[in-house]
Amino acid sequence: MKMMRISVIFTTILILIPGARSDEMMKVRNAAEAVDACIAYLQKNYGAKAPAASIQWRAQTIFSGGPVDLATTSKQFTSDAWSIEVSEGLAPLRNIVYQVTVFSPTLKLFWKGSVKADGSVKEESSLKQLSEEEKQKMATEFLRKSQNPSPKGGYGH
């Protein structure tokens, strides 16, 4: 009986410890923290071209206006000069990958990448200067998304 208790305790410890470690490794738990991770990455790699860490962001949930995808949530963070869109799929928190688009209509800059829960950032498109036509297209798309009403009944999040 004593040996069985020791075995149960040992098994419980083995199950709990890896879970605790993975939770400790999660640095990004929501869209706002994904924005922070991207800004830190952009500042490290692009310096003064990147959004400042001190920016006060306004956040809102956005809707595509197309077919309703209940497995994806998108948020838009805006300031006077920047817009950042963060989309995340439905997954366990430690497995979520945040898709991030950073855009400045004022500076005509664009960046795209992803952020994992561990805080790692993967660049898909380097911070680049947009043409006037590209800027206008991006600005129109960001504006369209920010003005779409929620689906009837809402998403519940």
C-alpha cells in the first residue's frame, strides 16, 4: 500500500511538473502581449522606424464581414500613426500563434509576422516602405475591418 502511494505521488509529480514548466514559458497570453512582443522585436531590429514602446493603444475587436469564422478572433490596436491587427485561432493557450500585421499610413510602413506563446517572433515580411497605392489599399482594408459590425448575436468574446 505504501509503495502504491509513492507510485501515485511520483506519477502525479511527473504529470504536473512539465505542465508547470510550459506555463512558466508562456510569455504571451493575449493579443495585447503579442503587440508588446512585436514592438520589442521591431525596435530591436529596426530602431527608430518601429512604433515607440510608450504608445497608448486603443483596442477593439474586429470582424471580417465575410463568412463567420468562430475559431478566429481579431483585435485592432490603433494610435495616431499606427494600426496593428492581431488574429488568433482557437487553440490551447500554450499553442496559440498570433498573426500580426503592423501598418502606419502616416509613415507608409508595413510589417507582418507571428508571435508564439513563448514570446518568439517570426518575421514574414520585413518592415518596408509602401508605395502610395499600397498604402491606400492597406488603409482602406484596415478602415473597412474596423467599421464592420459584429455578427448577429456576436461572437461571445
